[in-house]
Amino acid sequence: MVSTASILSLTATVRTTSTAATARTGGTAASAAAPPSTPATGGKKDFATVTQEARAAIDAAYAARGGKEGDIHTNATEWRQILGGMDRRSLYAVFSNAGNQFSDAERAGAEAMMGEDYMRGIGLDANDPMAGAKMSQNPATYMKAAVQYWDSASDEEKQSPGWAYNRASSQVSYELIAARDGGPVETFDSDHPMVKVIRSALTASLGDPSRERSTGAMNTLDDLLGQPWAKGFEQQLKQAAKEATQDRGGFLNGVL
């Protein structure tokens, strides 16, 4: 029987990015009035075009601010103005520094906006002090929404280690919580090689306090390989990364 603490621990591993990134950008989380990002299919424009348009949009926003660029002192409200109107795919282009065209500050701003997008995507307002309480009232519903949210990400984001971890951990959390609460457990198995292995590793770690946890960032393959839950699954993760690159035409090369 999986303990409640174990379930909550897994739930907490779903990385919304908003808390850490918002702290770096000096602002608060999203308000209900913030415009939601529209999940992209990845099929309308090539990623290079999306990247160029994101760069142009940021430069135009800077021009409208009298040439003042975003930096470590730019707060979340200002980043919403600078990055406003960008969909999730455009934000990911900035966050992943596609084409090496974006500064560290811009990447942090995009990360914060992606975190806010996640919260809206699962049906919560990150600026609502009761958001945590609402999630605890019906966590299975929100974790199901999290799985569906990650499934709606762009093709490019789906090629990243961070996405694979978030997708897998959301599924494991949903399955555990739904089973614990006695409700029907829907099937959300993914055909993504990395997601499948991470899900197996997370599940195998349950009940082992030394492995049933996650630490630090999940942005690179090395980040995943160094996780306590990955012990014994290192070779499977490396092979899955290769398959994700070769079979899915991606750029999963150990980084974002």
C-alpha cells in the first residue's frame, strides 16, 4: 500500500516552474486576467520561424519600453508585458534558447510564463492563495489534467528531458491518487520512449525512501540519470534518449 506521503511527494515532483522562476524574475504568479497560451500542434510553422518571430516580438517589446531590455531585475508583471501573446511553443523557443538567440534573463522570464501556463492548463490560478487547497480537495482531477496538459505540448517540447519527466511523473501521481481514492483509473500510457522508462523507474522506486524522491532540475539527460529514482535504470534511460531522437526526429541530445 503506497502511503499518502509517497503520493504527495510524487505530486510535488511535477515541475510547474512558476515558483522558482517567479522568484528570479521578482514578481508574483499569474493572475486570472493573464491571457492563456494556446497549446501548439507544431505543424503550422517550422521551429526556426517560431524562434525568429519570438525574437522579433521581444525586440519590439523592448523598443516599446524605450529600449529597456529584460534583465535580472525585470519582474513578472513586466515579463508578461514583454512576452504577452506568445503561445506555449514560442515560450519554449525562448526557454530552450533555440538558435542561441535569447539571454539568460529572457529564458528565466519564459520559464516563469510557462509555469503560469501550466497552472492555467490544469484549471488553477497560480495567484489564488487557495489554489493548493483546491488541488488537495480533488487531486486526481488536477493530475489527470496535468497529464493531458503535457500531452498537448509542442513536438519540440516533447523532445526534451524535462517534458518527459513531467509527463511521466504526472501519470504516476494520477494513477496512485485515483487508486487511493477508489475512483476509476483511466489509462494514459505514452508511446514516448523516455516517458515509458521514467514511469517505470518512478513506479519501481515507490516504498523505498532512498529512491522515492526527486532533486534539482530535470532539464538534461544527466539531470535525470542522477535522480535517486533512476538508480538501476540508467542504461534504459540512455537507450530511450537515443530512441526518442532517432524515432521521433527530435533534437534530444542531453540538453533542453
